[in-house]
Amino acid sequence: MVVSGSADGRLRLWNVKEGSVVGDPWEGHSAPVRCLDWSPNAMEIASGSEDGTIRRWNPNTGRQIAPPIKTGHRWVDAVKYSPRGDKFASCGSDHVIRVWSKDGKLLIEIKGHEYPVNSLCWSKDGAYISSGSCDMTIRKWQSVDGKELVVLRGHTNIVRSICLSPDERYLFSASEDCSVRIWDLKTNVQVGDPLLHDDELLALAIPSDERYIA
């Protein structure tokens, strides 16, 4: 199954093999859906929207699990469950990263970026959160208290997407400077030359074997 979010504010669940929508669209957001994430146990989905809310959904029913969370982001640009699935992090147009309990309680605010934050990823043990921002930096934070640990600089335009290698040795970043960069997290320096594109980059993904970058 694949879930998608649309500019019409609705989510849709798809049967990939049949190429068809499963049930009716899921309604609740009042503005475009900008981000989605499955919980680690695949029992729920979180969505973030330009209406400033995060909503949790039961994929079996298409219904919301709990009241919407008013995040304070204005636009929610990313939402990511922790590896244990007991909380999630969000970011958006207000420069702030917020960590929430599953019942919507704000656990911590992480401040340090100078411009909107576009992308998040957790370490496997849940101890750290990495973020990419319109301020052209990538930052690593302690998730328990929001302490800033590392700032990676090198991109010359907005950082749109980041992800960690499966062994967490490297971080990959995609930017509107038309490059993908690879960072060694043991030394916190860039590895090799940037991987250049002809136009701005908006998204990034790597497979579990790390042989390729998409």
C-alpha cells in the first residue's frame, strides 16, 4: 500500500498492485498536505499540512485517531516518527523543530535554524535528530534536550532533503544549489565532490545497500 497527500487537502490510500484507490479519500485538512510518514509498525500515518496541523490516521479505516495537533509552524514541511514510534518530530516555516508525544503533547522545541526547516531524520536509537534548512545548513541535535551538536556547511542554497545511510556513517543532502552532497558523520566533513544536477533538487532517497542515490 502507498499513501499520498494532495493539494486538495485529502489523503488517498493506493493498492500498488492494482493501481487503484482503496476506499474514499481521507478528509480533515483544510489546506494542501505537504508531508506524510508511516509509523514504524505501519499501524498509523501522520500527515502535515499548510493548515499548520498534524493529523494521525488509521490506514485500515481512513479515520483520524486523535484530534489534530496545532503545531504553530504555520506550514508543516516534515513530520517523522521516532524509531520506536512513541513520538514524532515536525518542522516548518517558523524555523523551529518540535517533538511531540503521540497524544499531541509538546515535549520539546528545538531552535537554532535561521530560516524554515524542510527535512528531518532520526538516528536509529532515537537519540538524535538531523535537519536541513533554508538557511543552507544541516544540523544535528540531541532529541532529549534539543542541544545542537553539529552544523554542516557547504551548500550554497536551500537544503530540501536529507537522509542517513543505513549504518548512520554518512548523511546525504539535496539542495536547490543543484547538488547532492555526502557527509562523513565521524569527521563532519564532506566526502568527495558534489553530485551535480542541471536544476534544483527537491527530494532524495537511498536504498538499504547504499549502492545508489535517487
